[in-house]
Amino acid sequence: MLSRQKGAQSVEFAMLVVPFLILIIGFFEICRLLLVNIILDVAVNAGVREAKTRPISPISDQAFAETIAKFPLIDKSKLVLDPSPLYAENFSDLVNEKPVSKSRAVLGEYKVSYSFSFALLPNLSTQFSESIGNMTTLKRKVLVSYDNK
């Protein structure tokens, strides 16, 4: 009887260790995704603070992107800032997407996207985007009211 059970513990361990490791890795990746999401929110808020106190120019747009890129876990190569923010004089122009020149702008709308990739399973990001859509791209749209007017 004892000779039949000799390898039973090894087989049980092998059957349980793989699902357990997948669960641990999945938990780690989801926590990292949530952490990057929170850090991106804070970074975008800091970038908005930086942009709204400067005169409206390409330098303020660059300062916005550089402020975001300074935060931990944010890879500058995966950060995409809309190259032409929408500038408007009032909310109705902003809603109707009627841009004005930078010299007349009171409001600005910035769009930021960040391509998140999993650390332990980098191929999982591409499989997610192919099968269920682009779930791993974090997008933010922020409205800036400029103080320098």
C-alpha cells in the first residue's frame, strides 16, 4: 500500500504549484496595473499644474509631458501626448471643438495615453490587445484653465 503512494505527494504538488504561480503572477500584474494607473493620474495632475502656470506655448506643452515622465514606473517611450491640444475661449467652444489661437485661449484640453505592458509576462499585453481590444492603454483627457490671463 505504501509503495503505491510513494510519488503521490510529488504529483499533487506539481498539480497545485502551476495554478498557484499563475494566480500569484496575475495578482502581481493586476496590482502593478492599478499602481501605474494611480501614478499616471497623479502625474497628469502635476503636469496640468505645471502647464497652467506657464504662458501658453510649445514649451508649456513640453513641460507638461516632461513632468509626467519624471514619475516612477512611467516610461517616457510609452507616453503619448496629443501633439495639438485643443485651445478654447469658453466651454461651449470646447464642447463644439472650435479651436482658437493660443494667444486667445483661456481653456486647454490635453489628451494623454500610456501603453502599459506587463512586467513578468510582456507578451500578455499584445494578446490582450488582439483578443479583447486595447485594454492595456491608459487614456486621460484633462481640462486646463490657464492662470496667466
